Amino acid sequence: MTNLDRVRIATWNVNSIKVRQPRFLPWLDQRQPDVVCLQELKVTTDWFWNFLGDELESRGYELAVNGEPQWNGVAILSKVGLESVAVGLPDQPGFPHVEARAISAVCGGIRVHSLYVPNGREPDSDHYNYKLEWLAKLRDDVQAGPGNALVCGDLNIAPTDADVFNPKAFIGQTHVTVPERNALRDLQALGLHDVVRDRWPNEKVFSYWDYRAGMFHKNLGMRIDLILASSPVAQRVQAAWIDREARKGTGPSDHAPVIVDLDTAPDGDIGPMVPPPSAPAARTSGVKLPQSK
């Protein structure tokens, strides 16, 4: 498949595709992405195919799925070709077994990775060390790949303090520690650009809001869902934004989709969050994370 002139890429941690199915298909019809990276499916590969395969194929998508019951699970949907599918990472560590956290394929001439990076749970825990080992294997895999690449998904790392609502609230928590951020920087050092932050360098942009304590309505979130593009792909970006609309309403995921348009932006150069928060919090210095209360 050769490069195409116009491609919309989206990544979304749906936090159970079974639960999110009534919202997911209308969202596809509304936003019309050409490539979709999904995370936290929480279903088997067979379930995904049996219950969504016909609906997605009727919309013109080819499917690559790496499912797992109850937890994890990733997928790539593509209207622009789906070639050289790779499930998992080479020499991927497990906890204790290898989990369904990675899948990649060539879509429209670009190697696209859909990733659900381990959470890490608590700094210096076994799961935290597993997260760092997993990220090291991811870097090796991306480094061995082609120059046209997109690394998409829930990376479970806020790149900088600007990507959380209040850095002090996250002291002692995962997602913001120096080793995690260094692992992300090592990945980006391969030549990957954080396209949302590059396009909106001075904006408060979040992709995840805890379900508890009204965090979404207060806009107390984190930016942990990323699209990282190699330089040849980043140069094609015309729009990069968070689809905050998909986080609203009844039965949403706790994550919002991230959308990037290459070569042409059908909705214009909109962003950084669409629609913007209606009532952003004026003060966050005294706000704690819900789990720390």
C-alpha cells in the first residue's frame, strides 16, 4: 500500500469495547477515522471478531486484533490497508504471562503501533519494574522498524508536569516519575514527535479524567494518551486534537480519543480539546487525587 494523500488517525482507550459498543460505532460514523488504534478491549480476539467484525468491515475497515479476556487487549482498524501485522513485541516481558498490550501493522505506508503500556501501579513495585522493562522492549521494536512510524495509545505516562492538572497531587504516584518519563524520552529520541504537544505547546490538554469526584467536569485530568510520529509523518500533520466530546454523556470511557489529520484537516485546524472545557477549574493547588483521599 502506498502513502495516501489524506489520512485521519485516532487512538482511544475504550475501557471495555463490550461496554462502549453503543457509543463506539456512532463515534466511528461521526469522526470517520481512516486508522483507529484501540486499547483496553477487555475481550478475546474471537469476541471482537464475532460481535464487531461485520459492523466494522461494512464500514470499510480491515481488522487486526490482539485480545485478552477481562483485561488489556489492543486492535488496529484500517481503511488504508493492513499489512505486515505483528502481535506483541519481540522478547516482550510478562507479568507473569505475556499480556495483550501491543499490535502493529503497516497502514497506508506507515508502521502504526497500538499500545497499552502497563500502568506501573506503585513506584518501585514489581509492576513498575515490569513497566520499565516493557517500555525498553518497545523502544527496541520501534528502533528496528521503518522510518515512517506512528506510536499510538495509552502510554500511561504524562510527559511533563504540564500534562497533569496539578503536579503536587501526583507526588509519589506512577505516570510522572523520572524513570518513566526518561523511558518515554528514550523512545522519542528515536525521532518521534509528540504531535499534540508540538501543535499546542502552551495549552492545558488532557486525555484522561478519573470517573470519581467529578474530575471530568472540573477538567482535572492527565494527558497520557499520545500519538508520536516520526519526522516524515509529523511533517504531514495538519491538525491534532483530543475529542473531548466522546468523554461526555452516559457511559463514557474515562479516556477521550486523540485524533491526528495528515495532509488535510477535514474539520480545520481545531483543538486542542474539542469542545473545550465549559468550566475549567480556577484553582487546583489544593486538589488531591481521588485515590489519595
